[in-house]
Amino acid sequence: MDHAAVLAQYDRDMREGARPDGPGAVVEHADGVVRQTGPEQGWNGVLWSQLSGRAEADVDAVITDQVRYFTGLGREFEWKLYGHDRPADLGGRLRAAGFTAEPEETLMIAECGELRLDAAPPEGIELRPVTDRSGVDLMVDVHEQAFGTDSSQLRHQLPAQLDADPDTVVAVVALAGDVPVSSARMELTPGTRFAGLWGGGTVPAWRGRGIYRALVAHRARIAADRGYRYLQVDATDQSRPILGRLGFVPLTTTTPYVYAPR
């Protein structure tokens, strides 16, 4: 894999050329940034910026404009900053403007044709597709246990996406009998080469048994069957070693900078 070429393709397809991620979302170009405005319970934020070479005051003015725009809508929003974005001090400028940095993750990419896809779920675990509200509820319950966070946004957005455009999302829950123990989803963007893996998480008592690995392989097979060339993951420190063993490689870092209206 040519890392620089794949990263440039990712920027063009998934950031500069981003599509709305669900019903009610709008993506637009606005003075050097690409932003998405979504429903109140959807994702709102800046996906891409081209601020290299601008004067410092101009960069700060662009940041101020985005703060003014989203706060005018009453929206909390995220500026998704990547390690190769410029200017190099953009993160510091976001913090100075009132943004809070969340934990850094690693953008990892794999070619579907080069992945090890033989990881089966452990004995006693069933991987069940999520296609309706009851499945979403199981998935969200696992997500909240695995990550310790409120998942009301996912509970609201996923059913709408499954109803309006089911070909753009794959969701799956792992069951031990009737008990959900892990879940994950995959976002598919027609017309691009990339499928994104999101939300893979396992409840604490079931970790270390190969379920996460099986969920990655399960989604990778689906992506390959549908003609996608690459898989993309924003990997945490916990998932990065597993993904590396499967064949994913790190290309850059990504840090969410969050602004909450005062």
C-alpha cells in the first residue's frame, strides 16, 4: 500500500468530498472548511479544512465563523482534526477558541483483499444482523456498557438510517444465547473506495475472547463483497494492536475537538 496516496484519496473521498451521514444531514463547503449540519441528535461538525498558507488572523476568523454558525443553531459540534492537517498549530488555536480535545485516535486503513478474514466468532456466540428497532436497542445497550457513555444519538440516528437508506449501513450484534455481549456497525459511502468501521465494543466480562476480531472480519467480508477496496477505522489504543494483527496500518492520527454552546 502506498500510504501517502491512500491518505490523499481518503481526504478527497471522505473529507473534502464528504456525503451526509444520514437523513436530515447536510454537507456544505464554507470558506476553507467542509462541515456537516445534522439534526439535533445527529453529528454536527467540521470534517475537513484547507487553511494552510493563510494568515494567523484569517485562520482564527474561520474558527470563529464556525463557532458562530453552530452556536447560532444551538448545536454542540466537533472539529475533526487530523495529524497531517495544517497549519500545524490548528489544535492549539481550537483550544484557545474554547474547544475541548477528546482522546486522540489512530486512523488505520486496510485493503480488503489483503486482510485476514478467517476470524470466526468463539463457540456459543451468534452474530446477528441489526435491521429493526429491537435490534438497535440491543446494540445500543451493549455500546453503553462497553464504552460507559450515553448512546442516545446512536439510538436515534441508526433506525432512521436503516429505514431511509439501509444500503449505507451494516449493523451487527453478538449474542451469547439471548444476551447481547458485543456490537459494531459499518458505514458505506457509495461511489467511494472506503467503508468505515465504527462502534466495535464488547462488554467487560466478554473481552479477550476474539469477538471484536470476529466482528471486524464479518464486516470486512461484507465490504469486499460490495466492491469496497479499503476499510477505515479510528482506532483506540485498545483496538489498534488487534487491527494491526489483522492487517490494518496506521496512516495518521485524528482528534475530536468539541465545542459546546455556553
